[in-house]
Amino acid sequence: MYSGTAGHEALITSITTEVESSAVPLVTLTLEHDGGRGHSVTLTHVLTDPVSGRLAIADDWVPRLAEDDAARALSDAGSLLDATTTGEEPAPLQLDWRAQAVRLDDVISDTIEPVDLGSGSGANAGATTASGDLCLMGARSSNALTDFHGSADLLRSSIVPVSVVLDTATGRAVIAQDDPGLGSAAVGSATDARSLGLASLVVRPGDGGAGVSIPAGPGPVDGAAGHLGSPMQQLTGTPAGEDVWALEAPGATLVLAPQAEGDAPDAAPDAPTHIVYGVRNG
């Protein structure tokens, strides 16, 4: 697995889970130099996405825990596993560890300069993929991912999908409320004054910037999970199960909305279809 766009040196050759508890999403990465120099390096305590289990990597950057906080996270995992082995319902723990971002190219060349990300409980791989920036999930209860009964709305209400965003272009981390990009943006369908009260597809950045509003008419919005809902931060990194999905592309923001039932007669019965809108950046 390559670590980013063309020009990076680190190649991920293996990903190993560090703990058995899915509530504590830590893995170890084995890296090799893309030039084939014949040696490998390991990077421990890398945070993955506790919802999807996926690795979050944004143009060579990954989130990890420093040694002290990794020890705390491993202790939390041990407490949860001990309760499970005795047949008891484990008491909920508040999961919140200090994280940092590192570049894998720096790891392979032994020149690590970590960037502090503040506290979090995992990565948000969906928001990372959509925005191209590294997104950290906020603190959560250890039972947040088992008590949402498949409801994305309930899951979002029990966690902080994105608390901190690392701008990969500058290496600067900001809290979600100061992020102008897609990482912390709310995405969905809503009634917008700018569209004269008609339903629109909207992208609202965390910093309160102008964002995107696309008057979409009744078709795609009616197909959005069956209701007109408030915009919500992305979790899954795929349109499946999301009302509306947005993706940063070179020079544009793409917004995907479910196609209204009956509007795509050639589609396979079980294959969701989407309308794609493109909005030029700047």
C-alpha cells in the first residue's frame, strides 16, 4: 500500500492489530522504502477508524499515540477485555487519548517531527478520504459503537465525528470549528433561504464559511434516506447509508445525492444510484 500521491518514499507492507478490543483502534504499520533499500521500519500505536476499522491516511500523514497515551489506551483495552472474559457487562469508559500526526516518509528516514492533534478516540477515515485532510474523531464512550443499533443518526449523536483536522498542505492542525474544508463540514439536504425555500444539497464548513448550496429540486432529495434532514458530518466514506456525500477533487467539490426511486430504470435492483454535482472551487 502506498502512503500518498506520487513522490512519496514509504510503502506500507503490513498492518497488525495491537489489541483485541475494537473500542481501542490501534495498529502497527510495517514500512519499507519504495526504492528497495532492503530494510523495514515499524510504526506503533497508529489510530484507525473505530467505526469502519479502516486506516486513515492523508497524503503520507497518519494519526498515532505517543508512548504515554498509548499505555493508557492499552490499559483501557485491557479493562474492557477483562470484563468481557468474566461474562460481565463492562462499565463504559471515556476514551480520549492525546494524538499526534506523523509523515510516513519521515518515519522511514528516521526524521520524525510529530504535529500535536490534541485529544481524540480514533481516526475518521470517511472524512479523511472525502476531504484529503487528516481527521481525528473526538472523545467517545466505549459503548458508543455498540449501542447505535445500525442507526447512523444515533451514532452521530453519541460521538464527535471530527474534532481536529490536519491540513496536509500546511501541516497545521485546527479544531473542527476553525476548519474551512470538507473534513469538518456538515453535508446533507436542507431547506435553504438562498433557494427560495426549496430543498437543497448543502455543504457547511466547520468554520462557518459560505460552503456549497445546490438547489436540487424534489428528485434527489426525496431519495435521501426518505426524509429531509439536517446536514451531518460524514462517517462511512461511501454514499451507501448516507443522505448526501461530498468529495474534494482537484479544483472542485463533488456532491453526490441518491437518485429518486424510479429515475434510474436501467439500474440493478440492489445497486444504489446517485446524481453527481460538481462545484468549482474558488
